[in-house]
Amino acid sequence: MRTTPSVASRPLTAPPPFELAISLTGEDRVAAAMHLYRDLIATRRRNVLIITGIALLLIVLGQLSTSWGGSGRGDYALMGRNFLDALLGPTGILLTIFALAGVMAYAFFGLSTRRRLRRWYRNEGLIAATPCSYRLHEAGLDSSEPHHPSHIPACRLRQLAEGPEHFFIEIEGVDDLVALPRRDLSAEQQAHLRDWARFCIGQAKPSDTDAAEQSAKEPADEAPLDLRFRLTPEDRTAMALRQQERFWPRSRLLRRTAFGLVFALLLVPAVMLLLWSIDPDRVPFEFALPLFAEMAVKTFWPITAGLCGLVLVGHVATPLLMRLNAKSLGKTLHRRASDDEVRVLISPESIRSRQRGIESRYDWAAFTGIERRGEHIFVVLRRGDPLLLPARVLNSDQMQLFDRLAATHIGRAGGTA
């Protein structure tokens, strides 16, 4: 991954403005997410090795404790032999299985992450190609998607990163970026893009005080609703939890639990059938079947019951784990983002969002509905993440006006989740 330096070899004069027409596909969105959250993905990948190491250590310590207790608590040589015998037996097999599983999970973590992202974008209807246009000029970057134009000032641009198949224009202080696939860019356009990045990226950035004063001096637009707020860790947690619950809906959790219970119930009979199939002539099937049934009911039922218990515990614990993961992710995302005031103006024509120079306008046709989740309102977009409005920033009159506008222009005021 190469990045364009923000200061070195900056051109003396601004390159002329130029425009790009891009067809953004689901694979481009996956590549953008992989680049944007590459640090978080790397941390989760390292955690796989840490968890695997802890599991292996616990297994070894458990076997050492068993060997110590069986050796009379004084014969270290006997304890060592018992431990080595265990490593050559079931304990060694268990250690090997855990080690191989951890190494495979670590090696294929990137592929599994891409697969989950593809599934997410497919579920959200973001796989189809979306026509996008960009205008890159001295003052920053203007982009336009269907029913959604936006502007990013040069002072909010952080760097231009180059990947094997994409250019990534990173934005300072927000979890977002602009992905430009190389397939849609000629060699001349790529060179022009690099010249533009060397000139624009690294311009003097306004101080936080100047930005706050500028926001306070902004004239009040003629919009029925003018909302100003700052996102909190709880707001970002609500956004992360919504994504996780949409990725793992109750129907999918129930299917996973049902498949897990079927697997747990059939595992012991399947192993017995496999062992019998190795030498079926030794014991005829009509004699082996009642014997296997008796063994499954009297001898191996604890294994089946334990597996079923683990599946049920996983089903009950999954919503709790999702909430804990969303809370941790919300805090992490809040630390990564800048604490800028968000201004949202809602009118009969559109919804506009402003955040320290970054401006976006959403036509009502860009939205598909309203979701209410606790103290948060999600205005759902046809393409992209929803627009988040904390309910705390709307009083009762503003809430009624928002509901009327949403019901008029989207078709319904939305339900409560």
C-alpha cells in the first residue's frame, strides 16, 4: 500500500479541475471497508492467535494438574511420563485440533472478513453497480450519487492511498473514504489524481476554535427543522448494534441453533456408523443397530447432552455478545472520529447534513424508511449507511413535524425496533 505524501513535492500551482465517472460495485465497497477498518481487522486477527494460545495453555495446565494428582504429588518423573503419555494420546490430539483451528482461522481471517462484508452488502442491496461522478478541484472534492450530492473541503482530506486495484481518498475525522477503482481510470487520469492529491492534501487546516466559531456564525437556513448535536459513544454503539442485528436477525440465529442441535444429536450415531462401516462383516447390521442404540442412550448420552447444551448456551449468549461487541466497537469508533458538531437541516425538499466543512444533501427519494431503535432514529438510505438522528435533540413539536415530513415524503413514519 502506497500513500501520497501530504507535503513533499507539492506543486506550486493548482492543477486544473477534472471530473471522473465511476461505476461503484459491491466489490469496491468491500475493498473500501477493508482499507478503512484495516487496523481494527488486524487487531481482531491478532486476537485469534491470543485466544488460541490461551486455550492451548489451559489444556496443558489442566493435563499437568491431572498428571500431578495421579503421580502421588511427589514423583516428578512419574508425573512427566504421565504428561508425555497424555500428549501422545487424546490430549495431544485435542492440542493439535485447537492449534490447527487457530492457525487456519488466522490464515483465512481476511478471506472470512471479505465474505462477511459481501454478505452484508448483499443483504443491504449494495451489490449492484452505482453510477457516481466526482469533481476534483483546488477547494476539495465534490461527489454525486443518485439523489445524494456532497462536498468535502480540501482541509478535511488526509491522504491518497494506492492499493492494487483502487485509489482511496481518506477523510480526516470521519469513518468514511472515497474509493476510486483503477479499472475506470486511464493512466492520464491517475497521474492527474496524484497531482491533485499532492496539491490539495496537506493544506492548512482550520483550528477547532475557528471551526466552532464558523459553525456558530452560520446563518439559520430556511428549514423547518435545524438540528445540531454531537455524536456520543452510545450513538455509535447504537449504529454498530443495528448493523450486527441486521446481519444476524432472529430467523438466522434460530436456523443456526436448529442446525447445531441436529448436528449434536447426529454426531454420536454418525461416528458409530463410520466405525461400523470400516469392518461391517464383523458385526452384522441387524445386531449392531440395537447395540449402538443402547450405547448411545446409556454410555454416550453425556456427550450429546453437552453438545446440545453448548448450542443452546450459544443461542442465548449471542444477543448479549453482540451488545458487548457493539459497545466496544462504538467506543473505538468514537475515539477514531473527531468530536465535531453535526448540523442536520430537514425541509420538504431534502435533508442536508453538515460537519465542519463536509456537506451532504439527500433528496427524499434517497430514503426508503425510518427505523426507531430506543433513543435513536435511523433514516434508512437506499445506498449506504443510514442517517442517524438522536431522539434527544428533538422536542415533542419537532418530533411531530419530523414524523409528518417522513410520512409525506417516504410514505410512512417508521416503526419501533
